[in-house]
Amino acid sequence: MGRIAIVSASLGAGHDGAADELARRLRLAGHHVDRHDFLDLLPGHIGRQVRETYRKQLAVAPGSWEWLLGAIQRGGLMNKVTLRAAAAAKKKMLDAVGDADAIVSTYPLVGQVIMRLRRRGTLNVPLITYLTDPSVHPLWIAEGTDLYLAAHPEIAAQVRLLGGERVAVIGPAVRPDFRPVASVAERRAAREQFELPPDKPLALVASGSWAVGDIEQSAREVAASGVATPVVVCGENTPLRERLRDLDPGIVLGWVDDMPTLIRACDVVVLNSGGLTFFEAHATRVPVLTYRCLAGHGKTNAKSLESAGLARWLHDPAELTDALTKMTAAHGSGRPAPLPGGMGTGCPSVAIAGMLRQPMEPVRRGLDKTKARRLITWVLAAICMLWAFSSGTSLAVANGWRTGAPHTPDNSVYVVVAVPSRGELTSEDVAAMADLHAAAAVSVNAARENPETVRQLAAAGIPVVSAAGGQPYETGVFTGRGAIGAAARAINALTAHEPHLMLSNGDLDAVDVGLAALYGELIVVPKSTVTCENSTLPARGGVVLVERTSGCALADELNKVADQLKNRDLHPAALELGTPS
């Protein structure tokens, strides 16, 4: 029997859950297993800071996580920065796994560090990478890895496309208590255990241990469908549980220790991440729908599952209602739902143990660089990044890069009206906006606090522009940037249309522009702002922002604007809302 080191990362429960099950199976087979957390192997308190930053990123600014994953996937500087940062764990990694007979990774950066040590000749241990997600990010692929373990042929195909050479399709590393329901009586007992309705279709709404993402909106839309009662697992997210106190119909749970029984009690799982929870639901023979997926890996997992025919990816409440209706048709039968096949069946622990007897192929060692060359490269890269992320981006936007309504005629004016967070608009206000072909700028606060006004404008055919965090239309480190995606999602929920323009004061960096691009938005930068006290238009055409003040009614402000346009031979025009090229 061998000594096997399993290295995971405590970022949510997915990576750790797979590592725990692999460790359990290997120990049952008689192997000695050591478990390590990659975050603990980073110097100082860096690991803890990475965990908290990642958690906040998913909760507050999910679009920035999607941008970061995409930037790393494209290679280049961001990929090099990530790999160099991960390499800080190499000393503690060598101390932790150096005497093992094999190393198993359930987190992508682990393989990168192990293979760096192998190339330097300081480690001579086989590496087996267990892929925890249905989609494979390039960071999972470390050149020279001895074996990749994939739970489905679709996952294995992605590994090969990315350059992985040795892939085995095996069964997912899921605990054996995730099994199908045996009878109607067992399902009834499972529902009694959690005090669930005995005779209604139930949809389990989940998002891992942290319960991040649009879980609240998903739960409310399941309830509104009238097809199934949502059972929401809030995990460690206590604020989410408090916000859902008024969910009716619905059952809201905190941390759940017995997830196998809870899944068996339900008819369908509505998921936004698609990692370990998907494989657990599949093993329980409960169908999965992916909906309102997390930015980044949540969306790529949903795409991969749909490509493999394992789960349907839903995009709006109508699709959700239709899918719930079909999935709950066999409610109450006590029989497991028929699910698509193709999942691997071999035991991953057997494949891992098999590597203990295999000779390793030599790993090609890359060329060493001098410290001086590295220092010069890093300094130049840092200077370029700082300029591109700040002044360079602002200058580019100011000169028309990724802006809406480019090359506007000098006599055309595009009116954008800032929708207030409080107070309704009159029919006269809406009519005046329509006469000027005006668009409505809706911030995340306006969408949340004044939803009826937003719906009223959309119903009247007024184009809706995202105003992100609202006045003064600038971004910050977390809150402002998070508002870019939050406003887009809130507008989409109210109008069933995604905004294709975002209002800004022009003070943008590359992250801001990247997040806007991820949500399919061009930038709108007004030339001037008009209020009741100041209704002077610019000398030439362009975008004009109208903000309602307490001094007069919005219709009066817009009528003044219309009079000025007529007197100065300027013409109101509608902003183009086509998808950006």
C-alpha cells in the first residue's frame, strides 16, 4: 500500500468534498492518506485573504470574477501573474508532499505548482488531477501531469483539446449515501425529516456552501411559477435566509448536514454553480436545471452540462416554468427519474492506486531566466498594466472606444433621463420622454426601490440604459464595480431585456470596461447634464443627461429641452441599442 497526498483548496465545498471522498475510498483500500489545503501552503495569511476576497468577489462583484477567469484563459500577462503567485506555495508544498508515493490534486493551481517542482528536479512523485467541475479551465492543464480523472467523456474531451495527454473517464467522487430513493415510503420519511409538504412537487434551490449568486431571485421565480414549492438551502449565508423569510410558498433552510436525504425528498434541483452538487444530485437520480448561473465557472459548467446532455441551461422565468412542469410530471411516484447516461463508472481510487506502480516519464525542464531579466519584465509589465487600467482606458473611452452612438451628427441630441429611486412618473413625463426619443437610465437602487416605474417605462417602449451604481456614475473597488452587473441583472429581471448601454462619467479603468463588455454593454458618456435649474444644452449634438430635481416636474424640464432643440435646429434622436460589435 502507498502513501498518498491529496491537495485541495477550501474555496467553497466542491474541491474539498471531492478530496474527502477520494481520501475515504483510498483509506478503505488500505492506503495512508494525507490531506492538505493549498491555501494553507501559501505564505503568511495570504490563503485566508484569497478565500475572503474570492467570497466577496462572487457575492458583490461576480462580473469581475468572470473577467478574471477569461483573462487567465486567454493566457498572456494575467496568466503569468496567476502562476507566479501560486508558485509562492512551492516551499511548503514540497515539505508537505515530498515523501508521498503519489499526489492527487482537486484544485487547478496545485498541479501547476507540483509540475514546477518536477521540472526543477526537486520532486519526483506522480501527479493525478481529479477534475471537480464539468467545464475544464486551462489552469487545470499542467504539462507533464501523469493522469487526469474525468467523470464524463465530455470533460475528458475538453482535457484533450487543451493538451492533456492521459485522461481516464471514471465515476464521480460522490459519497455512497447519495443514492436514489428506494420507495414512496422513503421519500415520505425524507420529507417528514425536513418538515416539507408531503404532497407537493418540490424544487431544491442551491448554490454550494456559501449560497452566493442570484439565489433569492431564483427562489422567488420558482415560487411564482406555481409549479413547484422552492426548498432553499442558504448554507452559511445568514443574510440570505433573513431576506427570504417572506417567501411564500417556500421552505428556507440554513446549513444542512444531511444533503443526500434532502435531495431525495425533492423532485428537481435548481442549481447555479454546477460543480459537486450536480454530481451528487445525478447520483441521487434527481434531475438538475441550471439557472441564473454564477459568473465565470457557473456559466461554463452550465454550458458543458448542456453540451453533454446532462442538464438543461435555462435563461428566463418562462423557460424555468416550462422545465419545472416537465420535470415534476412524475411527482409522487417514488421512482428515481430517468436521467441521461454517459457518466463514468470506474472507481477513481482504483485509478489513483494504479499510478503507484507506473514509472513516470521525464518532464521537460524549461529554460531558467536570470533574476535581472525577471525584474525588468515585471517592472515593465506593472507600468503597462497601471497605465492601461487607468489613464489609458479613460483616454480610449474619451476618444470613442466602446462608446454608444459613435460618430454622431453635430445636430443630433440623444436624451437620457435618470430614473429616480423614489417617486412615480406621470403619464405626461413618459409622453415627453417618448416625444424626445429619450432613454431611461436605471441604477441598481432605482431598480430595487422603484421597480414599478421601471416596468412602466419598459411597457411604454422607452429604451432602458444601465446607470450601474447611479450618480455620480463612477465605480469603486468593490461596490461600484459590483453595481455594473447588479444593475444589468436587476433591469433584466424587471423588463425581460438586458441593457446594451451603460451610463458613465468617463472615469473608467480596464476592469470597468471589461465588466461592461461581459454584460454586452457599450459606454454612454454625457456631454452635459440638464436640471430644472440649468437647462442649457451643449453647442453641438451629443448625449445629454436629464436629472429630475425637486424644483419642477420632469415633463416641464423635457419641454424646455424640446424648445431649445427646436430653436437651435437640433434634432432629438434615439440611442442605438444593438448588440455591440
